[in-house]
Amino acid sequence: QVQLVESGGGLVQAGGSLRLSCAASGRTFGTNGMGWFRQAPGKERETVATISWNSARTYYGDSVKGRFTISRDNAKNTMYLQMNSLKPEDTAVYYCAADRTPLILHLRVDEYDYWGQGTQVTVSS
């Protein structure tokens, strides 16, 4: 059974940093794109960042460009999201996801097949 487990969320002051991790089990995703997504109360889930299977390509949502960095370690079947210069509007539940389709970097929420349970990130002003 495939499982994605996020960790690293929490409460941080504006301007602070957090590092999220996503550990996959049940299968390896070394040839599959992965991504981070978030959903704030009353809003639709949105793409934060995605990364190709070999880390050669990354995509960032406009609101996080220059502040967040996505990375992955295929040997550990783990993905990361380094979040710097956090703002109150970054407050949301953050989800990691993996794509069933190999070798393609998808960008949209509906293109991802496996999802974690989410981790809360709260940024206070």
C-alpha cells in the first residue's frame, strides 16, 4: 500500500522558516514527478511546487517563487520543501503528492495520484 507521510509543519512567525518532509513507502517514486500543494480554509487546493523524477526540472507557484525550494532524495524516497520568509498568507494545510505517470513533470493538482494526509503550517503576523 502506497503511503506518503508529511512532517515538519507547525507554527512560525512571519519571516521565519520551516522545512517540510514527505516520506514515501509502499513503492518507489524514483522515476515519477512529485509535488507540494496547499489548501487554505475556504480556498481550493493549489500547486506550491513540483519536481521532476531526476530533479532536473522544478516548477513554483508565483506566490512562493524566490522563497520556497523543493528538493528530493530518491535514495531515501523522500521529498522536501524549504520555506523561507514565510508570510501569514502561506498559512494552509500542506500536502505532498506523487504522480503515477513516469518521467513527466505535471503541474496541476488533478494530475497527481497519491496524496499524503497533510501537515498544518500556520504563520503568525
